[in-house]
Amino acid sequence: MPTPLDSLPDYRKLAREVKARFERIRQRPVILSVRNLEKSFGAEMHTALDHVSLEIHRREFICVIGPSGCGKSTLIRIIAGLDQATSGEVLLDGKAVTGPGPDRGMVFQGYTLFPWRTVKANVMFGLEMRGKDKSTAEIEARQWLDMVGLGKFENSYPHELSGGMKQRVAIARALANEPRILIMDEPFAALDAQTRCQMQNYLLQIWRKVDVTILFITHDLEEAAYLSDRILVMGANPGRVVEFIDNPVPRPRNVAQFVSPEFLALKLRLEELIHPPMEIEEERLPMVKLTNAGDDVE
């Protein structure tokens, strides 16, 4: 008859599997290199990024977290080619990034679809800009819409879609150009909790089917722990790399892992890095009592 101990996971086996997974990842070629990146703003030359260096391997899923003002958005804007660094360099497949290009797709928090174009026409936009004829662009757009589960909505307009569906169209549009890296700036932050959970699952399914590396910014520690292979933790004033953490939560992921020891330990570690314990004197409010209900609350 099985005992309670028989139902416990074999943590030594899990540890070996996680180690093997990261050994496989590190055998892949480095697709993105950021070397000694610095960025300063304004007349007083405020330092937004200070000697940021990192390497990302092909088909990795990297989440970036950190407190407000740590330079997360500045970093990805430089990687996307939308901003220029003060010093340092960004290399994609060994080539210097000097501006925007189809080798980098971008998905923002806000819904950036063209409201006057149908869902299919939105996905076709980048393909047409690359010089593909309309019929070819239409065929490929349909393939990407099928990939994200929205094929039957190809003739709908953005205002007819839910928030999660709009972001799936935005992902399809970004992936249609077959970028080497997909950059996502808090893409699910505006969604309700249930839709956000669905979108996380959709994104993992899409990522497994497409040869793309994902760089994903989030403020949600559970989201980072659920999605990522590794988590880049940044610190503020100035923006810098605090730690690059291998995610110990085994793949494939599921919601039951939110209460697993690995998941909870990782979340606690991220909390400690972003919000280190400090001695903060509690602010006391004036003791003015405006009720006499006959009892007190704790």
C-alpha cells in the first residue's frame, strides 16, 4: 500500500533534469550579446543603464524584472533599435544593432493594431512592407492567424476583439516577419487576471512551435517564474544587472506548479532581490476616532 512519502516528487531527479535542460540551452549558439551598455539622459547626464552585459541563447525565453526606474524599457528599446546607447554595443547574430529591423519583433503593452485594417490586413502589413505581393502576404497571414487560434476572425476589426485577442493578433503580426528575437514589453499587464493566465499559456504554446527567442519584460514575479528559462533581475539608480537566475521550475509548466517548492523558493528569491529587507519606521496617523460601534478592530 503506498505511503504519503511515495507521493512526494523525487527532487534529486528534478534537479538533474533542470541541470540537463540548462546544459542543452548553453550548447545553443548565442543569438544576442549586450556588451557594457551605458545610457545617459539629460543635461545632468542621468545614468539609466550602467555597464549592462548579458548573453542570450537561441530559443531561450528570458524575462526581465526590476523596480521602476531600473532601465528595463530603455534596455529593450536599445535592443529593438528604437534608441541609441551612450556607449557599449548590442550584437544580434554577431551583427551590430544600429536601428530597427525585421529581425526583431516588438509587442507592446498597449494595443498597437491599426483600427482601420482587418485582423488579416494587420498581420499582412509587415509582409507587404517587406515587398511580398498581396496574395503571398494573405496566405502567410492566414497561417499565422491559425497559429494563434484566430483564423475565423480574419475579417474582424480590432474594436470587435477582446483585449487578449488583440494581443494575439499583435503577436501574429510580429512573428509574421520571422524575427530572430521577439521583444515583449509587459504585453499582458492591461489584461484581467483570467485573460492574462490564458495569454501566458497561449504564448508558451506559440513559442514551442516557432523558432524564436523571447525577451519579455514584466513586473509580475509569478509571470516571470512561470514563463522563463532565465530571469534577468535589474536594479535601479543606476540601472544595472543584479543577477541572472536559472529558473529551476521544470518544463512543461502548469498552474499546479504555482505552489511547488521550486516555484515558491524562486518567487521568494526574486522578492528579496527587488525588495531587500529594510528597517522602515512605520508612519503613525493621528488617533482621531470617528465611530463608536461598541467594539474595536485589530
